[in-house]
Amino acid sequence: MIKTFKYMRRQDWVLAFFASLLTVLRVYFELKIPEFMKRVTELIMTDGSTLRDIWTTGGWMLLTAVGNLAVMIVVSVMSARVGACFATRLRILQFERVSSFSMEEINRFSTASLITRSTNDVSQIQIYTAMLIRIMIPAPITAIWAITKITSQGQIQWSIAMSIAVAFLLVIIFVIFKYAMPRFRRIQTLTDNINRITREHLLGIRVVKAYNAEPYQEAKFEEANEALTHNNLTAHRIMMIQGPSMGLVMNGLSIAIYWIGAALIEAAGAREKILLFSSMVVFMNYAMQIVMSFMRMTMLFSMAPRVAVSANRIREVIETEPAIRDGLVEEVPVSTTAAAIEFRNVCLRYPDGANYVLKDISFHADKGETIAFIGATGSGKSTLLNLIPRFYEATEGEVLINGVNVKEYKQHALRRKFGYVPQTAFLFSGTLEDNIDYGDRNGGEKSTVTLDDAASVAQIKDFIETLPEGYGAPVARGGTNYSGGQKQRLSIARAVHRQPEIYLFDDAFSALDYRTDRALRRTLKSKMEGATTVIVAQRIGTIRDADKILVLDEGTIGGTGTHAELMANCRVYQEIALSQLSMEELVS
């Protein structure tokens, strides 16, 4: 937890410092009130005291109480602000760090865990930070200061009773730490698990319903929910001893103080009776201050393990260095000799994988060429394409763009060159205009003409014109209010609108019917003239006109050439082609 505070801004530290100073003033006010009570008691019970003296002392006591209230309000506001600003800072740092992660880090943490770390974990830190200033700082000061004042009362019997009460409190704290703390540490892990199951269920709800798998999903959720519930119940049952035990200590200590005080007062002389009675009143107040301080500290200590886990999880994200680092190259002039894209003996193995996913991949695509990848499911087509924009880092070999290794580029400069259409089309919440213009937010021109042009190429303009809002039509999160084919065409329009040097299509035509596919490829060909195009596809019809086709077979290149060349000499390509089209269609 302490290490997490290094991410707090300087102005928040300053605010926390002044709040801490005010808490000391608050403790002074709280411990000053019993002294006024003692003085008022003595004045009331002493002959010769005037009403003016009593009112004056009572007035100072009231003023001290009002001052204590004012300081308490100010400290609460300041501590809440420190906690909120610190939480904001942590969320920003996590979001920025996650945005820089490669797919390797995203997969390692899991999406459900990253969401929990940015929400629930940060909320834990926010609440605890505010409580530290309001409670943790004044509690020990109050306890020590009150103990000092108690010892000045000079009655050893009361001090012994107080010592026994404190010893009992320490035993309670030990029991809580021994048995409840390990369970509090597990809470965040179990929360992650229940978030993962819930998210998985919601994302796959159609499959769940289609297979009547609701009972199976409910059983999974019930198991995770039961584990979290059992852990929480056990932890809080142990914590339940805190309230009754504290009440027992407070009431027992009160009885002991009054009992001892009664015996002392009875044995004292007339003058000493008044002093003993007033001392007993003060001692009682100080004793309650000490017990309450221990109670507050116990409450904070009980929260500490869970908050510490949250802090470590947040730090784990923030301090994780991305596997993919920025280079120094901002821009490279387009070369007339270097290939637009070149792979040199590229191999890829996932961090936890035993075998290579891609092995010894070498090819090049010149500027303006269309190169396609095809192969069986799991042959590494999409993985190979993901190496070009550095979503993954090659384990061995080099990937070059315009003759420069992709590792030498700044990431934003490298990705500015691409128009990327993912395998699973994804739309962001907003409007159609926001989504089509999404890939051109680096300063490109945007107008109705350019939007129309991109939509026309993607064969989606006619559909947009039927919508009352046109390009202002709303898009739900993930584009759930549009069909798969519409989302895919909008994703293609997004890439076209950017007018990049290199187009990357990762099986981007799979949701289109053959007629739309053919029309889209025809318009794309004229629109992308001069741009390099990389296509991953399952359909032979989508790639047969490519300048170069690479056939992938279990992570290696099984054949390279045009459609005609591969039909003549590549068995794997022939099998794929003949499984889709007849020989007459393939040679026509």
C-alpha cells in the first residue's frame, strides 16, 4: 500500500499534509474538553465559586466543541478530495498503461481482471486513503496523548484497570489478524473470478440460450458466488467479535472506574472527594477516547489486507513494462527500391508456448501489390498479419516496413500507415460518422464527401441513406444494433476513409454474401490503387486476383505464387480450392 503512494501528485501530498496538521488540532480540541468538564465540576461543587466562573468555563468548553466540529468538517472534505484525486490518478495511469500493452500483456492479466483493477480496486484505495487521514493519523495520537494525561491523574488503581482493558483489546486485535486477515486477502481474487464468469456469460448469451446451457452457467456462477460468499461470511463472522468485545471493554472499564472511584471517594476527606470526583470524570473521558482510538485502528487494520491486495494489483498493472517498446523512427520516405512489407526468417512463439506458431516465414510485398494468406484453420494466418502492426513481437527474424524494422518505428508512426480491418468487426458507441472517421483522427480531412466515398467503396452507403439520421445514426456499444455484415462493411469504410499506405484485411469479408464481396473487392481495387494490401481469407474467390498468394500450413509457408501457379503446383492450395469451387470455376 505504501509503495502505491508514490503515484500521488505533489498537490495532493500538500493537501494531505495540511489535513494531517488539522487532525492534530482536532485531537487537541477533543482532549481539551474533559479538562473543561473537570473545571466545571470543581466550580459547581466548591463553595465560593461564582456563576460567572461556571459560565465562562462552559463557554470555553462550547467554543472548543464548535472548533472541533469545524476542524472535523474541514478534514473530512480535504481527505475526501485527496482520496478522490488519488483514485483519479491511479485510473489514468492504469488506462494509459493498458493502452500501451501488447496482446501478450492483455492476455496475461485477462480483461475481467483489468476491469476490476481499474474500478473496484481503485475504489478500495480511495476510501482507505480518506480514512487514513481522518482516522489513522488522529487515533494513535489520541491514544498516546490521552494515556499521558491519564498518568498525570496520579491514581494507580485506575491506570491498572486501563492497562487490563488495553491488554484485552490487543488480544482481540491479534485474533482478528490471525484468522480474518487471510480471508480478506482472498476477496479480490474471488471477485475477479465472479467478474470473469459474469462477463463470459453475458458475451456468450446467444450461445448459452441456443444450447440450453443456462443450468450449466448458473452452476458455474453459483460455485464462484458461493466461494465468495463463504469467504466473506467467515471473515465478517470473525470481525463480529470486535463490536461486542469493544462494548464489553468500554462498559467493563466504565464500571471499574466508577467502582474504584466510589471506593476512593468514600475513603477520602471532604476536600479530596471533590478532586477525586472531577478526576474520575476526566479519567472516564480519556479512557473512552483510548478505547475508541483502538476501535478505529482495529477497523482500519481489518481493511488493510484487502486494500494491500488492491494496491499490489494496481501497481502490478502500472509497473508492468510492455513487451513492445517504441523505437525512434517517426517517418521514413517511401522507397522505390525497398519492399513495402518484408518478412525475413520470422518465427513466433507465444511466451508460455512450447512450440513455434510461425516458423521461418520469409516473403516481401512491393508497393501497390496485393498479397494474400490462406490456409487451414489454425495455420497462423491472422497471427502472421498481427506481426505487421506489432500487435505481437516476432520471436526471431525481422519484419520490415519500407525497408525499416518495425521495432525501430515509434508505434503511433508505424500504425498510422495502416488501415486495419479485424477478423471480428468492432464498432464503438457513438454514431456511424464517429466510427467511419475513427481511423482518421490524426488530422485527416473529414467531410460528407469523404464519408460518402468511403461508404460507397464499402458497399454500405445505400444502407446509411435509408436511415433517418444518416451518418448521425446511433451505434450501441460493440455495434450490437447492426448485423455482422453491416459491421464488417463499416469497419472496411473506416479503413478506406483513412487512406493509408497499407491495408490489412484479417478475414474481413467472411460475413458478406458473394455478390457484395465481389462488388466490394472491385471498388476497393480502384480505390486502393498504389497502396499495398494484405488479405487474410478463407474464400478462394476473395484472393484469387491477388498478385501473390502465400499458403500457410501448420505455421510454415507451403506454397507461394499466383492463383494459377498454386493450382498447378501446390497440393494444399488445390485441396482448399476444390473444397469450395469446382475445377471449371477455378480455371475460368
